[in-house]
Amino acid sequence: MEQGKFDLMKRLSLLLAAAGALALGACQQAANESAGAPNDVKSAEAPQGASEYDVVRSMLELANVGPNDLVVDLGSGDGRIPILAAREKGARGMGVEIDQRLIQQSNTNAREAGVADKVSFRQEDLFVTPLNDVTVLTVFLLPEINLQLRPKILLQMRPGSRVVSNTFDMGDWRPDARREVGGTTILMWTVPARVEGRWRLTQGEASGELALTQRYQDLSGQAGGRDLGSPSLAGDRIAFTADLGQGARRFEGRVEGDRIVGDGWEAVRTGG
Ligand SMILES: C[S@@+](CC[C@H](N)C(=O)[O-])C[C@H]1O[C@@H](n2cnc3c(N)ncnc32)[C@H](O)[C@@H]1O
């Protein structure tokens, strides 16, 4: 590994450890207390700044985790998030953790929780983990780390997949949902499809240019030179009101790469 990258990793680990001691310090006591609760994953030693179990459960609920999900926790500590996702939601889970000791502990915890076949743990720098197949990404990291991860999340994760953060935001990417659990804020984002650009919108015999402008999930644009009414984008679901000369109607459809497909209409990308 290049020296610069190694130094950055070291600095980040120290930064996270420091944050664990400071900003996340309040979690420690609760984490230790809940580690022994009968319904929770046993942990010989909770890592600094571990998410409390009721916070983990709310994170999984907020992201609507189910059996079809792959839940990946970046900086997974003792593995509690993927383990609970597997045990209580039937999901597959993966934890990415830099600390070998915590990886060993996570594997022990997974075996004891009876989900060793559904979860895995990788000793890896969280910045190199590919996110393409992740349907739910969980993080309890620092805001600056979230910001560094944000472009990769938006580029690699599929539209409609979810990101849940314990406490920290994603800069100017507005969360789609927020929940308070015993003084802890949980934030959730749905990864939006990338729709910015020019499209040819066709409805039966009528067609016109559709120009879309996007800031994360916030959408605006014009069709046939007139502003779209009530545009919305949620994952791969898009909706807007437009008039192609046959009267205003609501267009609701699904983004499929360079096509948007709706009932009786479609749009094809013509330019970035
Ligand atoms: C605040 S703890 C969160 C643990 C767990 N996600 C939870 O919510 O209970 C952050 C974890 O990130 C790990 N970590 C720090 N830097 C990392 C890096 N560069 N790559 C992978 N893991 C890292 C730390 O060892 C620590 O276990």
C-alpha cells in the first residue's frame, strides 16, 4: 500500500477512535449494558462507540430491512448490526472492520447468534469496499468520513438502496427520514436514480423534450419548455405533471438506466 494511503487510514482510525471517546462516548455505557441483555448479541467487549441495540433495531426498521437485503456495516465493530440484521430480519450481512481483534470477536458473536452462515466479516479499509451489491449500508462514522463516502455511495449503490447513519449526516444530502431513539438521531437516505440531463418524452403520438435537473433526490425540470408540476424522485421512481399538448397529466414511471418507463409513456435519454 502507498505510504500516503496508509497514513490517511491511520489518521482516520485515530480520528474515529477519538470520536468514539468524545462524540460517541455516551453510547459506550449503553452498549456495555445492552451487550448482556438476553435478546442481544453477546459481546465480550463492546467496541468504543458501539451503537446501542435499540438504536440498531431502529436503524434496521427505518431502512425497512428484509430477507432480500444485503446489509453492510462500514466500520462494523463487534458485528452487531449485520448480526442483528441476519437474526431478526433474515437479511444477509457483512461487516467491514480494520481491527483484526474485532473481526475475530464478530465471527464469534455470529456463531453464538446462530447466523454464521448469513454474515461475513472482512478486515479491510472501509474506503476500498465495493458497494455495488449493497442494498442497505449502515454507518456510525464521522461526518467527514460520511462526506468522503458520499460520491461512491451515489455512484455505486443501486437506486432504491438505503443508507442509514447513527448520529451523523451526509452534508447537504437531505435525509429522507429521521428518527430519535433515546437521545440518538438516526438518519436514512434512499439512493436516487441519476436522471439529470435531456430526454425525449413520448406519450402515444405526442412527444417533447424533457430536461431534468437534479440535486440528490430533489428534482426540477421542463417538458416542452414548461416547468414540470410537482416533480419527485424516490429511488428509481419518478413522477411529474407535464403537458405534451394533450392536456396536463401525471407521469409516473421507473428509471431503468437510460430509459424511463411508465404506463402509456416512456422517455429515452438523449444527452447528459
Ligand atoms: C464508532 S465504531 C461503530 C461500530 C459499529 N458500526 C456500531 O455501530 O456499533 C467505528 C468502527 O470503525 C472502525 N474503523 C475505523 N477506521 C476504519 C477503517 N478505515 N476501515 C474500517 N473500519 C474502520 C473502528 O475500528 C470502529 O470499530
